[in-house]
Amino acid sequence: MEMLYHYYYGSTAVLNTTISASTTWYAQSITTPTAAYPVSKIRMYLKRTGDVGTVTVAIRAVTAGKPSGADLATATVASAGIGTVSGWVDFNFASPYTLPADTPMAFLIRASLAGGTLSVADNDDAPFMENAFAYSSTNSGSTWSYIDPTDYSETFLFQIWGEDADAVQYLWASVGRNEPWGTNYVVAPMYYNGLVTTLGPGVITVAAGNGNGIALSEDKTRIFVGNGTDVRAFNSAYAVDTSWGTAGVFTVGVQIYGINVNSAGQLLVTHAETGSSETVSLINAAGTGYVWRKKPNPAVPIDLPWSKALAGDGNVVIGINDNDGGSFDVNYRLSITDGSVLNSWRNETVFYKAARGICSNADGSVIYAVFDDTMSATYSEAYRYVPATSVTSWTTPLTMRYAHGIILHSNGHLYVAAGTVVDGTIFQLDEASGGIENSVLITSAAFAGSIWEMVDGNLLVFSTAASVTDVEVFDENLVSLHFNSFPTGASGLQLFLTDTAPVITDQSTDTDIQVGDPLSLFVTATGTEPLGYQWYKGVDLLPDEISSTFVKDPAALEDAGTYTCQVSNTGGIQTSDDIVVSVALVPPVILTQSSDQVIARFSELHLYVTVSGSPPLSYQWYKDDSLIPDATDSTYTVIDVVGADCGIYTCRVTNTA
């Protein structure tokens, strides 16, 4: 789900506050959102040494700036549920607790301890955040003190999760590691085209007003940002990626309007060109040159490439203002190979149809676009176009000027962001008919510019009003979930990339082996590196088993049981499904033995058997079905054979199988 509320700080230096006495408690206060939100779990970044007993997270009220009163809700985790390396730990409440709106509240952590110590991740370089204070108590919460009374900057790392009507949990608040809301634009990666990055926490800054275009490589290890006339590449450490372009930069030389990146790592860039015309370019994956650089119609100047997109079939669809003297605007479908025009079509055969936004379905067979009817003071229009037949199947007036963004949602509906400096509207359209199914005014009096589907299916809208940039989140039914304004100005664009929690993509299945066989288990996981692994047998943590594989060779009977692996990083924790290991004993099997013998009187008789099977193996020799005392080895020897030693010998081999 989308993150609805943030208290974030900029430093990435993480410290650890240690709980070494059961009477030592810690707490963090924040001011809750202006709407009431439920708390279904608290996730904290912890590690332990030894046995920490039961660890409890609690919610309390805040009075006179400090935690007060009894616990309002509690959740606990046993010592075995906390790793010996730092990782996220989930504290699930028996039922969601709804926090009061716009109220300071405190979140406490304490441990009963059984000889061990508990470390809680925090940071002491956070900028001031109103009513976001860290506290300590040495007397089980009877009295509290600020941890840092000089500037109140220490902040614990934790997340607050809610639960929707279908009992699906979603993250709505995260305390730690980001810039505070305020003079900078701070946007989580889910707020950009629905992408979830595998990059770790960090910030990318570009010059004010120059953050035109941002794209994430398909492998999610490189970010491209349009910075004025340059494309800049950043790596997973949030440094300029000097392995791309010229020291991380590819200079287009003129103003960039937008960037897309395809699966081959090539960058589609729309940008200005000399002579007041506009160009579409494809930059190679290495950032060392153009694959092609095209003006879709070189005979006439192009005013602005208002929209750009990669079609589902891998080609390019783009809407531009084609100033050919008649003021017709044209949409193009270009070949990704060489930029040649595959299709071109006008919005309508009348003047002043300003192409704005464009997208396609999954295979590129249908294109959807919006344009402005600049002859009208009242509306934009949306339409559906099929390149194979050059047929526009519907055109829908939207009763709103300046429709810039259009997306085909995963639910099959179209959503359009439109608006003027007076107000803005989000429209929901039926894909087959173009009919308006729903619409809603955005919260601010703003010019709606861009719309994206986030990873959770909710809609993110960027808009501008006066000197601010607004961010608003809607669900599929156009119910507003969150709104925030950021002042435009000197700080430029900052992109914050949160960690992606681990996802186990493959693992061992239940395993049947025999004693003496090797036991080998594995998990495969994705997520922000580094990933931490911890294997468990039942509820018991297996010391030193901290890799993606667990191997025991040879396996013993006591290795039977139920195994799990917990994978963690700073984005979260996931535990594998149970892996049931059955270990069976192998019955004895005689592989070789002595053959019949004829030997001389007073010579030596030597008999043997070789046997496979689970140890321990027991041997007993017999002569003519009579037990031979003390003959309990795999061999039997008689020295100085006499006539009484003649007979039929057998060996019986047994084990517990």
C-alpha cells in the first residue's frame, strides 16, 4: 500500500540504543495524521545478544510532552523471533488499534531479558520534527527523560502498519531515514510510475526547476534524471554512476522534457532542438551516443513534445504540437529501431488540438491519448486509437482544460488528470466506450500535471498551484487518501528510494532422507541488499546458520524436524514456508560375505561379512543355528581348526531400523 504519512530524517548513520536492564524502557512520540488511522503492527529494527525474554511494543498517550498513563495496546515477540544481526521485527497487535487524529502519541519498547541485551536502531542526527521526540526511562516507565534534551534530534527507526477492510496490511508511517517534509520534494519510489526499487535509502538532488524526467532501469539498479540539458545517471549508492555516459552524464545540449527507459537499457528522451523545433532521441544503453535522433516531421518546426511513452510492443508513441502553419497537432508511433514513423494521426481535423498525454495497452495495439481543444475555454478530450486500422473508436469531452496525464490502470479503466490554475479534476473512463464513470476535484486549486498507478493500485497525482507542488493519492474509486504540498524553489527535486522488503521466490520443499545422507536446504530471495538470513528448526534459532543455504552432512536421526529461514533487510522481513525434513534409518544389507571353504586340520578359519545400513550395526555369528558366544564383530576367526569346527556358519546383522 502507499505510504500515507512520513516522519523522516536525512542522515543515513544508524546507531544502536541498547536495553540491558528490564527496567530500562524507550519511547518515541509522533503527532498522528489529521485523520484517524488503525495500527495493526509496529515494525522495529532490532538485534539481540543472548536471550532477551519477551520484547513488548506498546502505545501510550502523551501528556505534558512525555509518555503517560497505561498501555493502550501491546504486541509482543519472543526472543527467538529476533535475529542476532539487525533486521526488521514485526510486532502484530491482536486487533488493530485506531490512533486518535492529530494527537501526540508515544510508542514504547521494553524487554523482560533473560541474560541477553536488545539493540534498537536509532539516529542522533535527525533535524527537528515537531512532537517527534525520543525518551528513556530507567524505572519501568514511572518517569521519562528526553534522550537528547539539547536539540531533540534522536529518532528511533520504526514503521506503523494499518489494516484495510480485507485484513490486508499496509504501511502508512515510517520514522527514519529521509528528508523531512518541507522545502524539498521528497517522494518515495512507489510515487514514480508504480516502480519499486531494489536500491537502498538515499537521496538524489538536481538543480531547481530541472527535474524534467526521471526513469528507473529495468533491473532497478540505475536511475536516470533529466537535469536541464543533461541526462544524469545515479547508481545504487546514490552517487553519480561514472560507468555510464561521460562520468555519469550524457549531454543533450537543449532542454529535456521527459525520459523513458526500455528493457534494453536504452533511454527515450524528448527534448528541445535548435530552430525552436523539438526532437525525439534514443540514447544507447551505455550512454555513449544516440541510437537515433529524429524530428518526426523534419519539414516543419515542432512546438513541444508534450507527451512521450514506450508502447507495449516496444515502439514509441508520442504526442506533439506540430506547428505546420495550420496549428494541427499530431501523434506519432515511431520505430524503436530507427525512429522512423510507423503511424501518424491528428487528434481531429480542426485547429488548436494540443496533444498532451499518451499511453498504450500491454501489447501496443491500442493507444489512448488526451488533448486540449484550445478553441474552447471549457474542455479537453480523450480518445482511443487503433494503429493497425487507423480507427479512432471514441472521443470523450472532459469538461476540463489542460488534460496532461492518462493511464490505463491494471483494473482495465482509464484515468485522466486535467485542470487549470483554478481547479483540477481526475476522470475515470470506461475503456470500451470512453464514458465518464467517475470524477473528482483534486484537493488544491491546482493545474493537474501527471498521474501514475502505484504498486498498490492507488493513483498518484502531481499538480501545481501558485508556488507549490501538490501530491495527492486516490484509490481506484477516486477517494482521496492523502494530500501534501511542497514549496517550489531553490532545493530542486529530491528522490528518496526506500528499501524493498525481501521476497522469497523459491525454497526447498519437504525432504525425505536417510541417516548418513547429506541434508541441504535453500531459499532464494530478492530485495534490497544486503539480505540477512537466519535458519530455525522449530522455534529454535540455529546459531551460525546465516546464509541462504543450510547443509548438514552427514545427517543424523535428530536432524528430522521443521525448518524455516527468515530473510531480512532494512525494508522488512519474510519467513519461508515450513520445510519438513524426515530422516529414516536404513535397514542392514549384506553386500559381500565369505564363501564355502575346505581347509586343512589345524589351519585358520576366517569368515566375514560387509554390510550397509544405518549405524549402529550389531553382529552375531551362529554355527549350525547355535549362537557363538562373543562372536559379535563383522568377522569371525578360529585358530587351529579341528573336526568339531566343521559346520554351517551364519551372521545375523541388525540395527534399530
